[in-house]
Amino acid sequence: TQLLEQSPQFLSIQEGENLTVYCNSSSVFSSLQWYRQEPGEGPVLLVTVVTGGEVKKLKRLTFQFGDARKDSSLHITAAQPGDTGLYLCAGAMEYGNKLVFGAGTILRVKS
Amino acid sequence: NAGVTQTPKFQVLKTGQSMTLQCAQDMNHEYMSWYRQDPGMGLRLIHYSVGAGITDQGEVPNGYNVSRSTTEDFPLRLLSAAPSQTSVYFCASSQDGGTVYNEQFFGPGTRLTVL
């Protein structure tokens, strides 16, 4: 059983569509991070959210941390083929360094 | 800076063989860790180190050993490879703890197949 449940597992959409990826847990996290991974490479950090209810924007990507710090979402507006990749959420159980990862969401954006 | 480097990139082993996956970072990070990535399971922590001479177990440590003699290097040893250890292995590093904003920097991974 994953401590962090990510959904959906796979998403295939057309260029220009919007999408949301969810990351849920019954545990409280001190912080939550979102990473993006391309084939053959390691994950790269997109954002860290720390405060319950926090919203961060990175161009067309909007990240939200749940009020209770148990869940998070990633919303992409007007998806582009360059957004294709594996998106991973990761929660910090202790003071920042030990992360628990979700299983990931594979996103494919077709042109 | 090269960041986090891993060698080899690919490796095929027979059951029972041993080998060492190398990991090095040039960012003077105190914290280093090893993960394995399997389809549908995300990244799972194998071992981690908060500084030279200090290591600890993660979520899935069985069958793996680590040591940290220098700040830069954190090798992962497979003692007697098993098919269940077929996976992609990632090494990561970050600055020492004390802030929840710590970013983990990942290496490019080692794809290991055990026959």
C-alpha cells in the first residue's frame, strides 16, 4: 500500500487541454514536493509546498497543498507536448530530507 | 559542476553475483540517498546518509549495503544479486537538514537487470 496515492496513473490528452493530478494520503506531511521525470533521466524538482492551503504557480502549472497537509494537486493549463513526462509527488515525513514518493502519473500530451 | 553522477548506466548480472553502483556529487551536500524505481511503485528509499561516516536504512534495505567514507561518494553494494533487484537505481543528494525546502538532486540512474 502506497503511503501517497497518486491519481490518475496515466493520462493522455490533446494539446491545449487542462488536467489535474492528485496526491492523497492519510498522513500529515511537513512539506510536499512535485518532481518531473523524463525517460532515461532522474527526477527534477518543480516545487515545494509547506503551508496548509498554500498555492504556488509555475507558469502554466498550479500546485496546491491541502489545508490539513495530507494532500496536494497539480493543475496544468493548456497542456503542451513538452509537458509530457512522469510526475511524482513526494512527502517529507520528517524534517525535510526523508521523502516518501507516490507511484507517479504518466502524462502524454499529443499535438 | 557535474552534479550527481552515477556509474554504470546499464548493468546485467547473474543471480548471486555482487557489484557496486557508484554515486558521486560535487555540490558538497551532506545528505545522500539511494532509491530504486519500479513500474507502478514510484521511488523507494533503500539507504541514506546524513554525512560522512553516518548511514541508515530506508524502506527497502535488504540485500544492499552502503558506506560513506567521504562527503562526495556514496556507493551502493549488492551482496548477492537476485532477480527481484532488477530495477532502476537513483542516487540523490541534498543540503543538510534543517529546512523543509531541501531540494533533492538526482543522478541519471543505473538500469540493473538480474538474470
